[in-house]
Amino acid sequence: MVDSGDTAWLLISTALVFMMTPAVGFFYGGMLRKESMLSILGQTIIITAFVTFIWVIIGYSLAFGPNVGDLGLIGNLDYVMLQGVGADPGSAIFMPTTVPHLLYMMFQLTFAIITVSLLIGGIAERMKLRSLIILLIVWMMAVYLPVAHWVWGGGWIFEMGALDFAGGTVVHITAGVSTLAAVMVLGKRISASNGGEERPHNIPFVVLGGALLWVGWFGFNGGSALASNALAVTAMWNTMLAGSMAALTWGIVSWLHLGRPGVLGLISGAVAGLVAITPAAGYVDTTGAMIIGLSAGVICYGGILLRKRFKYDDALDVFGVHGVGGTFGAIATGLFATSTVNSAVVNEGVFYGGGLTLLSYQLTAVAVVWAWAFGITFAVIYVMKKVTTIRMTKEEERVGPDIVQHGEVAYDM
């Protein structure tokens, strides 16, 4: 039976998660050159449009339809064009029983949109718009939809018993690891190739985008309780706590390392904590969330240093924050998950007396999703690079994608 309170909360959460997509535009755009601001914002709109189109036609069905066969690799075509998705609750075991199926579908759509949007940060300022759109469509079909089915849609990872409350593997590992593969094939931007490092053109935009992401994350994690209940409150509190603790430790490490706590670093640290708590938000208590947050600030700061050490051009550190943070959070879930927070935890975390069972499930899920996301992304871009010209010319890179791709500028001064 549909419950008005649960439905109202999921409506609000859906709107909050959707707000995260333009927030990513400001967060990413502010860190780039001013000649790239509009292109990032425009790409978030384009992504919203084509992901929604694919989701309606076949995407939701492949991700959340009943398994094809016994292996749990992909959903069937029961929900093509959203047939059978209406005002009554869905019937699958993982679907909420107190909200309309149509609302659950839309909530999951916002996750797909934000995940695809994360990719554009790492490969910014390089690809022709046409090639970028093709890449993101293929990536959604070949990477996001299968992994979403494995973890959330009743697939093999779901059946195995690995936990991902709101997207550590489905969202952050897929986007972060795929970004690493993409930059390895695409190569560096011209500015990075010359040994330089672009300065962010508008740090207030970065803070604005990061703050909006933080607010949206309350719907991202709290909404993943799929009901207006105590679990949603716990997930929201853990989100607030982990984001704050990671900002704290990132700032301290930056102060010790560079002699100052940069504002860009503080908001990046908060995002790292939000990423890391995502898979664990509804499974850990305050102690677990605090440790995850404090650790994420240090670990993801190290992830940024990896880029500088190995000199790959992940423009906005999508791998360092999302790939590393999502991986840490997924593994940490196997350490701190407890049934006292969520009765869905069948196997307690290592530090709560559960032994290595849950941790082994988490490590298996992480390893497979890493391999799948990296391998598919690397192969797709490699083939695209062989059959067509996917990068902008050097002159186009110099001029910037705002003018080249959209014929507009962000600032006319």
C-alpha cells in the first residue's frame, strides 16, 4: 500500500539528487578555465536529456527488470517503455512497498544521470562533443546498466550479499575507474602536456557546486532508505558526519603538506567524505561513519597525489576522489556494517564480530566492478580512437570548448 509519508520523502529525495547534476556543472566548471565553463554546464543538460531518453526506452528495464537467465547479469525487457511501471508499488524484492513504482523508477533515473555526469570531469577539454556523447551513451549501456543490475537490481552481486547502500560501487567506482581508463587512452590536454597545470578560474563556483552536492547528498543517501523512517535519519546523519570529518582531515593534511588549508581542498575533502560514506550510510553507526570520514580525507588526498606522481591528466581528480573514495567506502562497509543499524545486514562487519564473510563479498564486488568498468571503457575509447577523430584539434583546445562546441562564452567582459 502506498504511504503518503514515504512517498513525500522519496519525492523530495528525487529532486535533491537531480539537483546534484547542475551542481556538478558548477563544481567542475569552476575548476577549469573560464573558456570551459559553459561546455561543462551544457554537457550536464545534454546528459540529462539522453540518459532520460534511454532510461525510458530500455535502460530501467535492463537495470531493474527480472534477471535474464540464472547468472544475474542483466535485466529482461519487462519494463520496456515503462510498461507496468505505474502508481502501484513495484513487486521485486528490492523495491519499496510503500511508494509508487513510477517514483522509484524516477529516483533511480537521477542516479543514472549523476553517474554519467561525473565522467565529464576527468576527460574535460579534450573530446569533440559528438564523440563525447557517443562515448557516454555506450558507457551507460555497457557499464552503468549492468553494474546497477548486479548490485541493486537483483543481480549476482545482490544475491551474493555484498552491500552498497547508495552507490559506492554503482556510482563512484564505475565513474572514477572509467575516468582513469579514459585519460590513459585519450592522453593529456595540451596545457598539461606542456608541463603546466591549469588554475581554477572560479573557486566560489566550486564551493557553490560542492555545497549543493552536499545538500543533494542528503537525498542521495537518505532517500536510499526508500522510506521516511529512522534509517533515513541515520543515513542523513552519517552523511553529514563523514563529509565534515573528511573536510577536517583533508584541511589538516593540506596544511601540513603545503603550509596552508586551501578552500578548494576543503570542499574537495568534504566531497571525498560524502563519496566514501555513500555505500555505508545506511549500514554503519556514528563511530563507523566518523572513522570512514576521517580516513577518507587522508586517503583521497593521497589519491590526488597519485595523479601528480604518475602524471596522468585526470582534469578534475574524478579517479582520486570518486574512484579511490568509492573503493575505500565499499571496503569499509565490510568493516563497519552492523545489523543494529540496519536489519538487512546479514553478515556483520569485521569490527562488529562478523568475521571476514562480508568483507570478502565487498572485495569481490569491488574487484569485479573495477575490472569491468576499466576494461569496457578502455576498449570503447580505444576503438573510437582507431575509427574516427575523437579529440579536438590543438587550436580548438586552445580556444576552448565553449566557443568551439557552443559558440558562446560564459563571461562577456
